[in-house]
Amino acid sequence: MTAHLLAAAAELFSPYVLMVIVASAVFGLFLGAVPGLTATMATALLVPVTFYMDPIPAVAAMVTASAMAMFAGDIPSALLRMPGTPASAAYTDDAYALTKKGLAHVSLGICLLTSAIGGIFGALVLSVFAPPLASIALKFSSFEYFWLCLLGLTTSAFIMQGSPIRGIISLALGLLVSTIGIDPVSGVPRFTLGSSALIGGVSLVPVMIGVFAVAEIFRFYAHRDPKLALEQVEVKGVFSGQAGILWRQRKAIAQGNILGTIIGIVPGAGADIAAWVSYSLAKKFSKNPKEYGRGSQEGLAAAGAANNAAVSGAYVPALVFGIPGDAITAIVIGVLFMKGVNPGPTIFLNNPTTVYGIFMAFVLANLLMIPLGWMAIRCGRLILKVKLAILMPIILMFCMVGSFAVENTITAVGVALTFGVLGYFMEENGIPIAPFVLGIVLGPLVEQNFLTSMMKSGGSLIAFFDRPIAAFLGAITLLIWTSPLISVFRKRLPQQV
Amino acid sequence: MTNLGDRALGLLIAAFGIGVIYMALQLPEPMAGSHIAYGPGFFPVLLGIVATIAGVALAIVRPGIPGEVDTDGLSQAGRPRFAGPALVLLSMLAYVYLSDLIGFIPLAAVTLAILLVFGGMRLLPALVLSIVASVSIYFMFSKGLLVPLPRGPLQTWAIWL
């Protein structure tokens, strides 16, 4: 193990990889800080560039960019009352309220430090728990994998937004996209519409660029943003008095760390949900719940730590089972597959150096976040002055070249366009994107594991509950599916009595 | 309107689901003698049924509340406009169909200039920025990452590109 650790460290701390990390950090901070550009978009746009790197620098770049973007989303929250990424939305009102009181440095300081603490905590949990979990996962059969995939899809569909129906629609569409191409079991082409380009299925990277970047460009042009007014001119003294604040908010930070990591680990639930859940839980148990929404430092600390902890935590199911915890890890999994590093329990046996490299990249990225994030806060005014009307056409070019670069075919640009239109249409109609993306990634796994299980059991569905872990996972999944029905009955019962 | 409202959206999804079921039923039956009764159409049919039911549920359960789900304050931004998205769509279609013929640098420069001017930039700075940006992107991807971007008529200067 020491040899692998040293090898990973040697690769991670080589000048080339460090340069990649710093460059992706700046990229992530910039994209996260510009409202309308998200952490997921930053990761998706990085894919074509990482395509030509070794696994460790590639993953380190994506890990760094996503963590930085997640924090940087707090900058416009505090200065403009506009969340830079959806995961900052939970505490935007509090961050902005503090800015209105002339305390922008306090709110951004809390966001920066709790983000770094949350990210590092999540990374430590990842490195401590992932290897033993992987040795358990080695004993998993197709039954457990089937339920695990289905659990991930279920959580993403049911927990993401208020309306599970929209989540289910998104999920079904994503799973259907995953069936395009040759059926792996029978070898029959499905839904290829006679096109030879679709026989291998729709490739993931152009789809991601489409739904996360091209759709966002459409959205920008469809709804020109209202004029923005910067609240505070200069943010100074970000770190002054933070030690005291962090100590006073230690409970909220601890709660955010733990809750964020756990929600990150649950397949299908990511940073956005982590921030919301942690914020509302902190409010519920707070001594001053009335402060929430009006500049609560407690709420900021709890949610700011949670979203970054979730970014790290999401890598647990991604690495251990090959099942993405959220949209960002879905992209990372796609990249690892392209590099021949297959995520799943065997990655710990076959590519331990890569795994340790990822662990260390997380810690390094979150440590780097403190000085680089400070610089981003100082430059916040400049970043927020960047006009999206100039940036968006250039991002569009990157989208087209980026999707072309992955396969060197023009079809990929067409795929990015198609999914950009679809993603825009879905967002306009309140259909969440995350279940759709997870459906595309997990679809083949669900189908193959289901068919393999059916072959093993000779067609008996009861076999899906025979093994204890499979039965447990299956029970949770079915419980989530039936929960809306249960709540409907519970609402009706008192009326009848 | 791109926001359809729950009823129309639900019906659209349901119709799509039925279409999927129909197409999936055309797929070949499971091979005779295979151990299981699930062919290539099994999973798509199942998904088609789920989409249909969810679509119908959306149309029936909450009829007539269009735009009820507020995505990040979209409602404040007002009605969507079409000129911009249409321009983006055209740019991408032009890239798909014309990039081999025209080459990356000229096509990207023209597209960028049009979008920048549309975004409110004055013509001259827009032209300069679009030429600088498209040449930089070309060299970054073509030389740095070895992506074979189409050169088009600039092929004659291939030594320099």
C-alpha cells in the first residue's frame, strides 16, 4: 500500500499535474462564480481536455474544478443574491443579508472555510471507508448491483424536486436513451432509426455537454438576465475573526460535514440536496431559527460545509460500485471508463495508484481552495463584471469543439445539439436533469444486472430478495417508490375518522 | 411557448411513451430456446409504460397550473425569447453541416461575430474578438490536443496550421 501511496503522490506532485490542478482550479472558480455557469458544466467542459491526459491528472482536474466551482458559487450569492451554482441556492438569502449589513467578508469567509473543511472531511471519509466497502462489494452479485443501481435512480427521481412525477419522467427518458444502440444480450439494434452512427449507442460526453452546457446557452439567450447590481464594492478581511466564528459554529459545521458526506454517499443524491437538507435541519434544531434567511451564520456554515462534503462523498459509490452519486461523478465515471480504468470494487485491486491519487487530489484541491478562493473573492468584482453575452458564444465554440474532440466525428456535435435542445425543453418545463443523466449512465447496468439475475434464478423474481443485502436494498427502494402513496393515504385517513 | 403547462406536457410524454411501446414491440422476440423470456424489447416496453403512466398522471393530477415549478426564478425573467436560441440552433446546425466545407477557423469566426453582435457588442471589437478566439481555440485543440479540426479552404496553408 505504501508503494502505491508513494507512486500516487509522486504523480500528483509532479510539476505537470500540479499545473493542471492550478489551471483547473482557476477554471472552476471562474465558472462557478459566474451566475448561470455551474460546477457540473465546468466538469463537462473539462472532459475533452482531460481526454488526452493520464487518469490521475484527468480526475484531479475534474475533482479540483468541481470543488472550486462549488465554493465559487457562493460569491455571486453573497454579492448579487444570485446563486452561482444550484448548490448555493439554499443559503443565498443569508449570505446576501450579511452583505447588506456590510459583512460580505464575514459571509464569504464562512463559505470559503466551511467549504474547504467540508471537502476535506468528505475526502477523509472517502479514503477511510471506500477500501473496506470495496472488499464487501467484491462479494456483490448481480442481484445487489441491480438493487443498488435502482436505488440510485430512485433517490434521484424522488428526492431531487418536489414533484416525483417529473422525476420519474426524467428518469424514464434517460433510461430510454440508454437503450439506444445494440442490445448487449441479443445483439439486436434498438431505436437507431436506421443510423449507423447510433449503433454503438449515444456517447456520454456529447450528451453531458449538451444537457449541461448547450442547454444553459439556450436558456441564457431565451431569458436575458435582468441587470445586476453589485451590493458591496470591495471585500476585505475575509479571514479576520473567522477562527472565533468557526469555533462558535462548530456544531453546525460538524452537522454539515457529516450530513453532507452521507447524502453525497447515497447514490443519486448530490450537493444541491445536501445543502438544502443540512440548512433546514440546522434551522430546525437552532436556538435562533428566526435568523435563518436574514443572515444566519449558523445556516451558512451548516449548508456551506454540506455541499462540498457531498462533492467528496459522492465518490464513494462512484469508486466502490461504479455507481455515480450525482451528475458530476457520472461524468467522471464516463471519463475513467474511456481511460480503461473501470470504477467498481476491482479498481482498488487493479488501479490502487489511481485511487490513492484521487483521494490525495481531493485533499490537495480543498487545501488549495483557501488561497485561491481568497483570490477569487478579491477578484469577485471583476469576475462578476464579465458579460455573459461575450462569454456564452465562446462557451458554445468550446461545446462544439469539445464534443467533436471525443470521437472526432461530427455526429457528436449533432448529439450535443439534440441533447442541448432536449435539456433546455426539460428545464423550461420543470423536469429535473439529474435523474435523466443518471438514467443514461446506469441504464445499461440496470438492464444487464436484471437480465443476468433472471438467468441465474431461472426467471424467479423472489431470488431478488434471497440474499440479505439485496433484500435490504430492495426493501429501501420499494419503500421509496411507495412513499408517495403512503403519504396520500395518511392525508386522507384523518378526514375519514 | 416552450413552457407547455402540466396538461400538455403530460399528454406529450404519454404519447411519446405509447410511441416507444409501439416501436419496442416491433423488436424481435426473445430467441427460441433461450433461458429467459425477456427479449431486447422487454426493458424499453417497461420504460414506455412507466413514461405513459407518469405522463397521464402529470396531465390528470395537476391540470392547468402551467409554470408551477419555478426553476431558479425563471418567472421573474419573463417570457422566453426566440431569436437568440434560434441563432444558437442555426450556428450549431451550420457547424454540423458546413464545417468540413468551410473549415473551423472561418466558420467559428463568423458564428462568433454574429452572436457577439447579437449580444450587443459593436461590430469592430466583435470581429477582432471572434478572430482571436477562433484562432486560439483552433490552435489549442488542434496543436495542443491533436484534434483533427477541419481546415476547409485553409488546407493550402496546412503547414502553418
